[in-house]
Amino acid sequence: MRITTKWLWLPAALCFSAAVSAQAGARPGTPVDTDTPSSAGTGFLPNAVIAQAFASVATAPNAAVGGVCALNQPAMAGWFGRNNAAPTGTTCIFNPTAPVPFPAQDGGAISYAALNFNASTGTNPISTWLVSPRVNFGTGASLSFWFRSANTAAGANFADRIQVRLSTAADAGTPDVGTAVTDVGTFTSLLVDINPTLSSAFVTCPASGFSIGAPNGTIAGTVDGAWCQVTITQAAGIPTSGSGRIAFRHFVPGSAGPDGDNSNFIGIDTFSFDEGVSGTPGLTLVKRVQTSSNAANCPTATASITVPTGTQVYYCYQATNTGTLTLQTHNLTDTAFATPVLTSLQFTLAATASSPWVVSPAVTVTGSTSSAASWTACTQATSCAGAPAGTTAAATVAAGAVTAGLQQAAQAVTTLGRPALILLALLVLGVAVVVIRRH
């Protein structure tokens, strides 16, 4: 249910309270949304190094002093706020006061970061910054946040705008966002611009939110009456190494302020940043053959054996992490089998460590044979599906061939009727051999 506040009908005793709410809230006359957001309870990225619910941002109205906005400590430790409007108005970044234009995406009703039209005066432009603590960038880095405007189909549509920017510049604890309304300081990398043309059109938030996977991404308008998730992937311009900061910028360059037509009230909630992984993936694979199904015998198994036709043999596999990343999920295939030997097996394989020996199902020897095995592993905790580039290692051993940098572990089956010289050559190459004894 939506309730429209009738500001002119308030008793005289409540006029001061109404003024405070207008100062740190939405424009008078904006419908108040008291519905529980459908996205309530949605959490942070699973591997987030920063997870900010904005439950205690600042005491409203939190006007800027010399441009810098005072943020609550320690709840907002490492975060930075600045109002670059000229002149600055009466608000910066704050938790809204009741009656809120809409409740938070998650948590208590006022637990989100709000920015509004009173950041400037008259019809002057707005440029209010909320900057994250310093973070590291690695392979697979991504960020997620939820945003919402106070615009509804039933109310006035003010074309609020949000930018998400990134800086890799060093700083001494105070990020450089410039001082003028059009300045971006060192935050020259634009990841996404929400409503860059200050359109009055509404856009519908997809069920899974917006995914930004290219530099200078855009969302064409303002989302109507609902919290919407934005996920920004590395392809949008997040570096794979180094460090820096992420910034939100409420940027309305024209006809903003309390007398303008292009600014009202926006909220940012449930921010999280996954820094990805830093390092190089690497993997080698050893494959041996034996007549025992006991993994304890694998260390003494050989690269080749000679067995009578009809004998059951078992292959032993061991992967070694030769990279600098910790590998979490493992898959193993062998062309000797129609189905994988391992599928999404979870165990931690640290750098330089070797896996336990893995024993294959039985293979009944019926003739000369050879097969290739492949072990892949990734840094993701549950599945390698969709693993970012640079987070997966693979080692393949091919029958009858030497792969550079790998200990050869493919096996071949030959007969005693072939020259011993061929068998000796295969053994020198490290090919696992099963020799059939004819009867």
C-alpha cells in the first residue's frame, strides 16, 4: 500500500518536524512506500571482503563541512564522503529520518545510505561522493549493490542519476574526487552510469538485476518504485591487480537542488566487493597403473605393467598445484571411461601441495589400449562452471606424447610380440604401459 503525505494539512505543531523530514528525505508530495521490499533478506557476495549494510551512515542531515561529509565511526571506517556542489546545501550522505520515502532493501527501515536534492541550493548542480575503503584487485573481482529512487508511477519523476567510478591511485587515506562539481579527481574509470541523460523514462529492473560487463556501462533511465541490484563484473573495467577504491557519485549537473527538476532522493544498500584472487594457476598430473584398487599402493605403482588378457587394472592419479592460487574444486576425466572420474569434488589444494591419490574404476584388459586423462581445478568453492579466466588450472596427459612441463602419465597397452625396443622407448617417455601376455 502506498500513502501520499499531505504536507499542507499538517497541524501547526508539526510543521517543524515536517521541514526536517523534507530536508533529509524526499521532496514534499513524494508518495511514501510502506511496502516490505520483495528483495528483503538478499545477502552479500559470498566471497566479499567488504560487506556494508549502511545501518549507521551518519546523523541526518549531515551537511558537508568544507566539502567533506562526517560519517559515523567505526561503522563507516575507511569510507569517505564529499559534497562538491557549489554552494553546498544542507545534506550530504545520511540515514533517512521517518517518514522514509521507502524502507531499506534489507535490515531496519532506515538502514541505507541516502542522498538527496538538498545537497545543493536553488537549481545548482549536485555532485555528492561516497567512496569505499581501499581494496585489492585480483582476477575475478566483482562488486554488487542495490539502488532505488523515490520515483513512482504515481508521483513526480525527478531524473536522479548515479555513477559508479573506480580509482587505482595511491592516497594517504583521503581519496581525490576533486573539489568542483564537474571534477572526478583520480576516479577516471567509469564502471556504470545510471540514467546518464537524465531521462524521465522508467526502466524495469530485471528479475536478476542488472549485470554490467563492459566499460562505461549504462542503465538508460530510473527504476520505478523498487530496489534493484547491480552487479559489476571485471569486464566492466575492474583491474586484475593492484589496489584502489570504488566510488558512488550522485551526479546531477543541471537543474538540480531544491528548486530544480532533476533531483529528488536515492538510496544505496547492501554493498559488497569481492576482490577476486591474485596469483597464477598451475597444475601437473601423474597417472600410473596397477592391479590393486587400494590407493595406498599408488605411490609404488609403475608407469607400465604386463598382465594377462582379462586382468582388471586400475589407474592412479595425483595432481600437484604448481601455481600460487589455492584450488578448491576439482574435476577429472579419462578417455578410458564414459563418465568423469571426479565431478566438482571439493577439497583445498594449496600451492605446492599434491592431492591424495585417486583410483579409477576397474578396467578389464581385452587388448591393446591407450587413453588420456585431464584434471582441472579452480579457485571457486562449489563449481568451476563460469569460473573467471585466470582462476582455473588444467593438466592433460595424452597417450603416446610428451606434454611440455608435465610429468607424462598417459598409459598405453602393447603386446609382447612388438619389439622390446618400442616398449623401452615408451617407458623412457614416461608412458604408462599395460602389456598383455598372450596364452
